[in-house]
Amino acid sequence: MNLCIIPARGGSKRIPRKNIKEFHGKPMIAYSIEAAKESGCFDRVIVSTDDAEIAEVAKLWGAETPFFRPDNISDDYATTMDVIQHAIEWCENQGWKIDNVCCIYATAPFVQATDIKCGLTLLAESDIKYAFSATSYAFPIQRAFYLDENEHVNMFQPEHINTRSQDLIEAYHDAGQFYWGKVSAFKAGLAFFAPHSKPVLLPRKRVQDIDTLEDWEIAEVMYTALSK
């Protein structure tokens, strides 16, 4: 079976209750649940949460909440891998025979069913462990700089100060929407960003991390523009 796991803890601090905060008329988590169901890829769509209100909202939008996440993986230090491994263990203890797992973040209003399908196709047709959403950087990372203790500018790679942009290798980053993987890879805790993975590349206009209130405001503007 193919299992969708949506992590959604209740203790978000920078944006309180962000997993169920209203975003363009719906709770934020609803976008992830709807995309998962629309994709037709999953036998079960479950939400891993420690919060009763989030569980109720998730069920209203069509997800299952078969367990409550324990406290030791519900704090600021719990990793995505911790949450997925716990959910897999719980489900297998119920007798579920899982082949592939897809983690979809609860704060991914731009996630699309077609992209989720592409991820499953990559996983099925390639000799890989993971397929995840990614996008390109808008500016060459080889020209990135940092500020030292005196707030002076220092390049990470000064050797590229005069290299033409077209001669630099294009760089990509995690789009923070979904992570498909073989159940054996998740159980082994294999890293996502490694040669055994392939990306589902998304346009930058459909990618926005949502960790701060400014991120949320940018996402709202982007969603409005894309809706038009």
C-alpha cells in the first residue's frame, strides 16, 4: 500500500496554530489533504498530530487521525524522520502492509496532485530511494556571501567573483512540500539529499517556505496572483 503521512503538531510558536490557521478561506492543512486525495496515489491519508483540534480539522477534510503523536516527538527538536518512523511503526503494528510512504507537509498550500503523482512515478520507474519536491535558486549560490563579526562582507567562494553566471552550475533546494520514499528507506533513516534520490522540479512561483509571519504574507500574495 501507499501511505500518506501529514505531520502537524500543535506547538507552532512563530505562527501560532499555523497548521489550521485560515489561508484563503480554508485551514492551511486542508490544501495538503485535498492534494493527497486528489492525486489518487494513496490507500490511506493520515495526519500525525499531538493536538485534538488539529485532529478534528483533519478529519473534517477527509484525513484519518488513528493515533496521537507522543510528546517526545512533538517538540521543537523532533525531526521529520522521527515523525515518519513513528507513524510507520504504528501502522505496521496494526498489520498495514506498506510499500511506499509520502510525507506531505501541513503548510504546503501550493502542493499539487500532479506533482505528487510525478513523485510516485519517479519512485516506481527509477532505482532510487526517495523522490521529493525541489526548485532552483534564483541567484547563483557560488556568489553568496556572509557577514563576519564586524559585519564585513566575505564571499563563500571568492574564486567565482568574476565567473559568468552561465558558466556556474545551477543549484537547487528542497521545496518543502512532499517526500516520497520506499518504506525501507524511511525505516533505515536514509538521508533525503543524496545520490539515491531524485527531485520533482517545481517552478519557483509555486514554492514558499512558511515559517514566519512574513513568509505567510508572501504566500498569501503569491496564492492570490496564481489564482488569477
